[in-house]
Amino acid sequence: MKSVVLVALIALVGAFAFLLFRLPFVGSYQFSEDTAALQRGGYLVTAGGCVSCHINPDQGNSLSGGMALESDFGVFRVPNITPDISTGIGNWSAEDFVRAIRHGRNTDGGFYFPAFPYRAYSGLSDQDVLDMGSYLMSLEPVANDTGEHDLPLWIGNWMMAGWNLLADLEAEKPVAITDPVVARGAYLARYLGHCGECHTPRNSLGILSADQEFGGATIGESHADPINLDALHNWSVDDFAFFLFLGMKPDEEYVGGAMESVIAHNTSRLTEDDRLAMARFFKFEGPR
Ligand code: HEC
Ligand code: HEC
């Protein structure tokens, strides 16, 4: 009898481990060299804010990485995402790329740390991610070995299997928005622009509190202000769109801190239509 219970227990643990560690299914894909796809991809890489983290000023502002991101858990080194074969993503398949960006999984089947905002990017369409990948693959390869993260010994990336599961349980499925402009703004803000990664508060495990989306958060020494309807009651849609272009608030103060890089590398380079769509979303009073 005992052995039956034991076997059942082992099977249960095995099934649970399988669920936690299995590789997510992604379709079969190929990178494109089509000019339109590369152009779209370049725009999406800008709107995704990839540059803010992966830029390397020491190598001609290429995306060869090397920036050290300080966090409560240790220092993360941003990797090289140019198509260099040995130090970048040169030998990645399109499936590898989709698995990394939308599922936070590396080419060995291991897990990335959420210092890389893959949870926000999980809301992107595969097609958008593929276009980004095609664009990155078209760039000049730049060799730069960015080295290991500097983390305490007790932190292993496999722990992110459980963390992802907890984060899935905490997450709330957003309400479908029917206005196409507001929906575009939501896609840009929630997923591509990952505004919530800094502006939504987190619990003690670092998981975003879904019920306080854009409620403001403390990151290290600095504070990302709330950008919900309450906080923006004095901002018009045009104020918000203008802010995304120049970084100037309605009181004529310029924004500082980590937001400067968001404006410089991301929102100021978007089309006017996309900035307006984001503004419409942040000022949207319907259910979201
Ligand atoms: C907030 C900073 C940040 C932003 C924004 C960001 N990344 Fe990253 N990225 C990282 C970090 C840190 C890692 C390493 C994570 C790890 O090792 O666990 C990473 C890893 C990656 C990897 C895996 C590279 C490898 O060698 O394994 C790819 C590919 C990647 N990012 C692409 C992108 C793209 C494309 C975007 C924009 C859509 C983007 N990143 C935006 C910080 C960022
Ligand atoms: C890397 C972290 C980070 C990301 C990503 C980010 N922000 Fe910010 N944001 C900040 C910080 C920090 C501040 C406060 C800066 C300061 O103290 O001047 C800020 C300030 C702001 C403000 C000014 C609010 C006020 O009342 O003064 C707005 C509006 C804003 N961000 C909107 C956005 C939007 C929209 C996005 C997504 C496209 C975004 N932010 C993404 C960190 C971030």
C-alpha cells in the first residue's frame, strides 16, 4: 500500500515538474529578409524600448549590451543581441527568438530573469516578435562578451519556473477594448512599451500587482509616479502625447530619471498616431 502512495506521489511531483519546466509550444517560423518586415521590425524594436537596456555606447550605440542593471536581488548584465555568432544571437532560430521574448526561455530550455521584461512582451503577437527578430538579424554583428550576472549563490534561474507560475496566478486578463485606437494604445503601453514594469507596484516577490496597474512604484532609490486616471486628471490627451514626444509635463517641468531614456529611445521616436493612441489609452475611462 505504502509503495502505491509513493508511486502516486512521485507521478504527481513528476507531472508538476513537467508542467513547470516544459518548453512552451511555438509555431514553426523563419526570419524574413523582406524590406517591409525589417522596417516594421526596426520600428517595433524602438517601440519595445529594447534600446534603453541593450544599447552599448562604447561600441557605436550598437545593441551589443553590457549595461549593468542593479536590482534588490543583484546585478544583471544585459546581453548582446546583435547577430554575432559567438557572443550574440547569430545562430538563433526564429523559434528560439519567439521563445525568449514571449516566454522568457533561453536556447538551453532554461529561464530568463524578469530583469528582462519578457512578461510584458508575452502579450505581443508572434508576428511582431518575428519582425523584431528579422530586424535584429539584419544588423551588423558586434562581438561583445557581456559576462555573467552578479547574483547571490542561492538564486538560480530555474526558480523562475515557480515565479512565472505565481505571476500567472496574480495576473488579470485585461478586458477587450473595442475602440481600435485605444486598443492600439493599450498594446503599446502594456506590452511593447512595458510601462507597467516600472509604474505598477510589485509584491515582496517582485510580482506586479495586477489590481494596481500603473499605480506608481519605487524602483531602488527612485520613484515612478502613478500614471492612472486619478494621477492624470489634470492632463489632457494632447498633454500626454506631447509628454511622450518631449518629456515635458503640463506644469512645464521636464521629467527625469529612468523616464528620460524611455522618452529619448522610445516614445519620442514613435509616430504621432501611436503617441496619441497611448494617450487615449491612459485617459480611457471605460473598463480595461
Ligand atoms: C529593462 C531592460 C531590458 C529591456 C527593455 C529589454 N531587455 Fe532584453 N534582456 C535584458 C536582460 C537583463 C536580459 C538577460 C536576462 C537573463 O539572463 O536572465 C535580456 C535578454 C534578452 C535576450 C536573450 C539574449 C541571450 O543571449 O540569451 C534577447 C534576445 C533580448 N533580451 C531581446 C530584447 C528585445 C528584442 C527587447 C525589446 C523588445 C528587449 N530585449 C528589451 C534586459 C532588457
Ligand atoms: C525603466 C522604468 C520606466 C519605464 C519603462 C517607464 N517609465 Fe515612466 N517614469 C519612470 C520614472 C522613474 C519616472 C519619474 C521620473 C522623475 O522623477 O522625473 C517616470 C515618470 C513618468 C511620467 C510623469 C508622471 C508625473 O506625474 O510626473 C509619465 C507620464 C510616464 N512616466 C509615463 C510612462 C509611459 C507611458 C511609459 C511606457 C511607454 C513609461 N512611463 C515607462 C520610469 C519608467
